Amino acid sequence: MFCVCVCMCSVGNIQVMHIVLREFPNAANCPSDAADGGTALHIAAAAGHGHAVVFLVEKVKLDVAAKNSRGQLAVSVAKTYGIAL
């Protein structure tokens, strides 16, 4: 599940995300070592995929208040990488 989560969000391809989430509905919620324990939202934010972040929030309904193991929100992670969401 970890690999699926990281791949789908680091690439930011919405079509791939639809397919993966249809087969693995909980993949977006998996904590990821690649995102310091964050969710798919953190991974997409860190990769600068604003469109994927919007998809994950509006369609998948991921919790925007979820924090990674460092206590960071996805928006904070994006800012760390110089990305405005």
C-alpha cells in the first residue's frame, strides 16, 4: 500500500489516482515514511501537484487538518518546498 500511495501522489496524475483509489480506496489515507508519516495529501503537496491536492481534498475528502509526524499540515509541507497552494 505504501508504494501505491507514494507513486500516485508523487506523479500527480489524476487519472492514475482515480484508478488506484477505485482498487484501493484507503490508499490515500496511508501514513507514508516518504512524507514523514503524512498522507497522500502531504506527498502531493511536497511534489507541488496543486491539482492533485485539490482532487484529494474535494473528491476523496482527505482531512486537510491531518498532520505528519513532524506536526505539519500539507499546506505547511508545500510552503517548505516553496509551493503555494
